[in-house]
Amino acid sequence: MRFSYSFFMEICTMFENWEEQVRNACRITENDHILLAVSGGVDSMVMLELFARSSFKFGIAHCNFKLRGKDSFADEQLVRETAGRLGTEFHFIRFNTMAYANKRHISMEMAARTLRYSWFKEITDSFGYTHVATAHHREDAEETFLLNLGRGTGIRGLYGIPPTSGNIIRPMRYFSKNDIIGFASEQGVAYREDATNNEDICQRNIVRHHILPELRKLNPYFDSNMDKSMRILHAQGSIYFNHIKEVASQLLKPEEYGYSISLERVAKLPFPETYLFEILHPYGFNIEQIETLLNPNTGDKGKRWFSKSHCIWKYGDDLILQPQQNDTPDCHIIRQTPDGLQHNCPFLHFEIQTKNGTFTPDNNVAYLDMDKLIFPLKVRYWQAGDRFVPLGMLGNKKLSDFFTDIKLNGAQKELTPLLCNGNGDILWVIGHRIDNRYRITGITARMLVIHYFKP
């Protein structure tokens, strides 16, 4: 690519004010410690050069994804040598990206992104970096905008790539690719070319090589207008999401188990589907699930919708939202050893006493006949068909009926832990009632006293 003298002069002038622009756009100061994500390509190597000329404190991180054979290691070597010349902190890692992507059935691009950002977090936590700087530029933002437009992401996907996102900063965000290449050429910045950037092997490259050039032919001011549009959308999005946050605080009613949401109040809102989606999106739910939830014909009792972290269902006139139970057997097992009882159940405390011990009339304390217990004991949650013999009764009772009797709603049922004997019997509906068969009697010699501390 050839550049004119006037272009070089313009580029130099633009980058002269770079440090001040970064302070304003990325809200960083000389007290911050910034981790630069440097691949060895022109974008990140120019970013590194600019930081080296600035007063900012920084270190360098390089990921070798081992996807381009010898070229990957040549990239690593360039970044390593540059870090050595500058005398700055250098962090590097090599990933088996292909194996990671295949194991999780995801694209190579997604695998590389997941791996690098997870590693960046480890470094920032360990070494005290306040920000991670990536070298995304203006065209990267335009490509992201167009790709998200086709994915139906709504307003949150139309910001392109903002200059800041959490602790991620993008100091090159408002420079074009030509600006960056021109600066590298004029200033003699060493960098390596990734040949795959010129191949139509992913959607982003197709947008870059074919769609954006056509849009620029249609409108010579496309880039500046697109940048202006993304800034406006970002400002409008801030207003929009602040309003959503206010409505969410009114609709999400805190409960012991999580939240309840009044369907009647949701229905009175304009565009209830949009409001409910925005409120539940942070909990991992998608628009298809929201549409089903609001469908009046969806009334299956007990039907649940799940995200990675939460579940939601209809209960009467409300939606019930709660975290998914992490019922891992190993952390809910109570074993008997020569040294006493061993467990790591955080909300239960066990103590073996003689029958002459003190009794406290408290539903959060259980007294069980120690010699009737079969170890290991287990803590689990309600399952369909569960039965037990409530204290004071002779016959067994469905646990679901017992829950109804004590007026627990569906969410509270799900979150009520059960202490079970080694033979499967429910010993204690924790916080409510023990099983009559395991109560203290006249022939009890030892009792197990259990205190429940609500999480």
C-alpha cells in the first residue's frame, strides 16, 4: 500500500494527540496499570508503540493459539523481542485452540476469544492490572455492527465496539486501518502480516472485503456517518437501559428463593415482551423463551425454562425466577469416621449428644436418634414422589402435600433442603419437620443434634 507525503503528515498530526484522546475516551490516568493484548499484527504493534511513547504504565500479553504453524511462533518471537527491547513486563501463553474448539463444538474464533479473555482475567487478578487494552479500530466496529444487525441482537448489538467495556479499553477505536498502517510505515513499526486476514474464511472477512467497500462506493462519507450513528446509538442505549433498570427494580420482587414478577403488571406495560426480555436477559434468557412465557396458551403446571444460571416458571399470576441449584453430591454427603462426622455442607452443624442434652423448640434445630441412622447421610432437594412421616403422625405423607399444608410456594419447595438417611428415608425437611420414625424416644441413648443456618 502506497501513501502520499500529505497523508503521512496528516497521520502524524492525528497521533500526536493520541495520549490525551485515550485519557478522555477510555477514562484512564497515569495511576492505571494497563495490560496490552499484542498479537504481533499491525494494529496491536502500533498500539504498543504509542504506549511506549506515552506516560502510561503497561505490560504486554501475547497469546499463541498455534493455528498458523511456524507463523504463530514467529508472531510470538516478534512480540517477545519487542517487549525485551522496551524492558517491559511480558506475559505469554500457548493454547491448543483446535482441541478446545472441537471439545466444546464451537468455532475457532469463539474458542480463541474465550481462551484469551479468560487468561487476561487471570493475569489482571494476579499482577494488579487495572485495564486490558485491545487494538480494535474503526473498521472492526463497523464489521461488528453489520454482523450484529443480521443476528437480531437489538440495540445492544448496534454500538459496534465501544471504546470501553468494563475493564477492557480500546485506545485505537477511532483510527482507521489506513491510519494505523500509514503510521507504521512512516514510523518504521515492525509487525507481521496474518495471511488469513485476506481470505474469505469467516463472516467478518467477507464483510471486510466485500460489503464495506460497496457501502463506501455508495456513500463516500460512510465511515464518518457510521461512526456518528454508533455514538448516537450508544448514548440512546444508555438512556434506554437506565429506564429498563428502573422498571426492573419495580417489577422484580425479592423473595427468599430469588424473585417473583407479577405477570399482571408486565401485561400493563407497552411492549411487555420487550420489557420482560430486557429484564430477564441479564439472567441468560432469550427472546424465544420470553415469547413462550407470555403466551397465554402456555400453562403447563410445573414447566420450567432454563438458562445457564437460572430457571423460571409460572406460578399462579407470577413468574418465579431463581438460581439453579448446584446439587453436587460430594458437597452434600455426611460421613461417620472414628474422629466424628465429616462433611462440608456449609449450612448444617452436627453434634452427637447424650439423651440428657438440652432441647430447643426451634424448627431450625433437629434431634434425631443416632442409633437409627445409616451413614453416609445425604442432603438433597425435593423430587417427585418423595414421602416421609411428619413428626406426630403414624402414616406417611407426600412431601408435596406437606409443602402445601405449610403454605410453601413452588419456588420455596425447590429450595428446601432435605436430610436423608443412608436407606433413602427423609430424616428432616430442613427448617420444618423431622420424620417421626427417627424422633427421640424413651429408649434413645444418643442423639444427633443438627443446627440449620439459612444461606
